[in-house]
Amino acid sequence: MEPFSISLSEMTDKGSRYKRLLIILSASFLATSLAAYFLFFKGNNSNIWIFLGWGIYFLLYIYFGFVGYNTKMFVNGDDFALEYQFGFFSKVPDKIIWETVTKVKLGFTYIAFYKRTGKRKVIQIGWLPYSKVKEIKNKVNSFCNEKGINVEVAEFHKEQDFEAAK
């Protein structure tokens, strides 16, 4: 099977997720700044402590914004393993070795790998665009079929189907 590499860093959706991160960081900065100001103001402490706290928080804000924007997210697969890295602060990619997998379940927003040890490793991919979800699931399915790993596809049942079965 041909190795594949799917880059998730260049998605158009990354801009909105990044903006949401910056808005959350800004709101928490304002809330903690106001709380610190009123705490120190009521205690008649020096105003230098307030500016020191604001400065430290602002530097952390810049750092997390920079790290979040420059993060590399991807899904790679080859004959040996499936390697993926999600999230802003994950430094080491996770790997799932194909030889340890006995069964794979392809859900709507996840991929579950059942290992020989009885443990299960679930990859949540519901936050990705639908085209990327389809691409990842198709690649995993083709690798599993080539390696002889049992693949189970989750089925969608309407509520009416459950009532009819009763």
C-alpha cells in the first residue's frame, strides 16, 4: 500500500478555530485582570503588582497565540503504523502500530482501534471538515483491508427504526 500524508494545518477552518482561541484567551485576560485589580485595589497594595501580573499574562497570551498558529497537525500512514498529531500543544505524534490492531470500528466522528491487549484507542475526528473525515476514514479502511484487519462500520439508525424493532 502506498503511504499517505494528510496535512490538517492548512485547513480553511483553522482560521476560525484560531480566532476562537484568541477570543477565549482575551476574555480570560480581561476577567483575571479585573479580578486582580479589585483584589489589590481593596487591599491598598502597590499598583506595580497589578502591572506585573498584566505583563506576565500578556506575554503568555502572545506565546500561546504563536504556538497555536504555528502548530503542525497531520495524519500519516504507512505499512508499519498510523501516525497522527492533533491539538495545539502536542509535541510528540501518537502512533498506532498495525500489527497490534485486531479490529477497527469506523464511526461517524471517530475511529476506534481495538488492540490485541484488549485495550481500545479512539481517535476523535468530528472537529475536522467532512472532506478530511472521509479521506482519513477511506485511507484507514484501505490499509485495514490490505492488512487483513476486520473493519466494522457504524450504522445510522433513525429513531423510528428503534420503535419499529420493539
